[in-house]
Amino acid sequence: MKKNFADQLGRTISVDFPPRRVISLVPSQTELLAYLGLEKETIGITKFCVRPEKWFRSKNRVGGTKQIKPEKVAALQPGLIIGNREENDKGQIEALAEKYPVWLSDVRTLEDALDMIRKIGSLLNRDKEANKLAGEIRSGFDALAEELSGNYRRRVAYFIWREPYYVAGADTFIHDMLEKAGFENVFSHLSRYPEITLEELAGARPEAILLSSEPYPFKEQHRQEFHAACPITAIKFVDGQLFSWYGSRLIHSADYFRKIRRELAEAFNTL
């Protein structure tokens, strides 16, 4: 039977319920579908959907998150496509939406992520599993917030790219995760993912620089360029998936943030 659902942009789509042939265009949401037990229903993913590894090796790939190949989508005859406002290309999504039901998420905060998880649960007939997951994630972050209440918020800069340098600014999911982790984002006065210089970094005077593993894979050889700009600043490599993936991986994020805080505290004791 046909059933209508609203996505996080307020768009309404009509799908054959429950959907049987699903394509996911977002890595973190692909992992969520796997967590919810939708292996048979999920027939297509992108080349960046690396989790779960079994799916990455075995599922049909329809291109990249911003380079979707329409002919590969057509060959799979999807009954539902799941994407994201930011991670997918608007023009490509609009073209797909003319032919298939396309449900879009729009996630910039933890609350948005929990809403997305619940909505996808309803969309794919996994309400119980999705609500349980959202509740466990909520409990983990609530416990972390209680532990951090009144604690000093260390000033940090979070880098996602180099040549040129891009950082996470305000109105991003990473920014909300930094706040949930008990940090103060030194670039919160800038919107989205601004390009900055190392001189601007030095002027912002962060206490710690967080170098993400994705989308740019920062490595040890990049440490010196940041150390030269901020010689007394702690430099920490962090797991980008635990700061930026807004699906089921969030169940591990609160504990990871505790670990990062402990390691930074140890680093400051040795500076």
C-alpha cells in the first residue's frame, strides 16, 4: 500500500510501504540502515559508504555522494532513495526526485540526528529498533552533559581540509558535537565550513587543534605546519566519523569524547 512521509526538509513523499528496494546516498545513513537490520532492503550505496565493510564490498555502488550515476540508479529500480541536503548535490537530487521517491535528511544538531533516526525508522518499518537506538544515544549524551556541567570548556579549532585550510564553523553538526564534547569552537563566529589561513588560526589562539581523519585524512606529517603556527597549542588527531557521522555511530561518540578530553588533559600536563 502507498503511504506518505515527510522528510526533514518538510517535503512529503509517497512510497510503497514498507519500501523494499532502497538506495542510500549518505555513508552515515547507510550504516544506520545496516544497524536497523535492512540488509535485504538496501540494494544500492555510494562509493563512500564504507560501513559496514561487508556492504561496501558487496552492495551495488551508484557513484559518489555528489557524483551520482543516474544510469546505475535506474538499473536498480529503487522504490526509495535516502539522501541528505548537505552531502548530496541539489541538482542531482532534484533530477532523481522526478523519477523516484527521495527522502532527505537535514542534520545540524544532535536533536536533528535523533529526529532523523526516528523518522527513518518509521519510513522503513523499524520504529521499535530506531526508537531504542535514539534513546540509547540520548542517554549517553545526557550522562556526558551531566559530567561536564560546570567544567572548563577548552578552546579548540577543528580542521576538515588542507590546501586550502577549512575548519568547522557554526551551524554545522561538527560544531554541535564539539559543544556536546565540552569544547568551545574558536571559529563559532564563522558560518558553515570557512576557509582560513594559519595566521588566522594563530590569531584565534586555540588551546587545542583537532585534525580530523576525514574528509581530509590528516596524518602525522601535517603536525609540523600547525605547530609552526601555534607552537604552544596541543595538536590532536581525531576520528572524524565520531564527530560527523550522525547515524548509529553516535552510540559510540559520547565515550569517545571522554577519551579525547582525557588525552588532551594529559597532553597539557606535559606541555
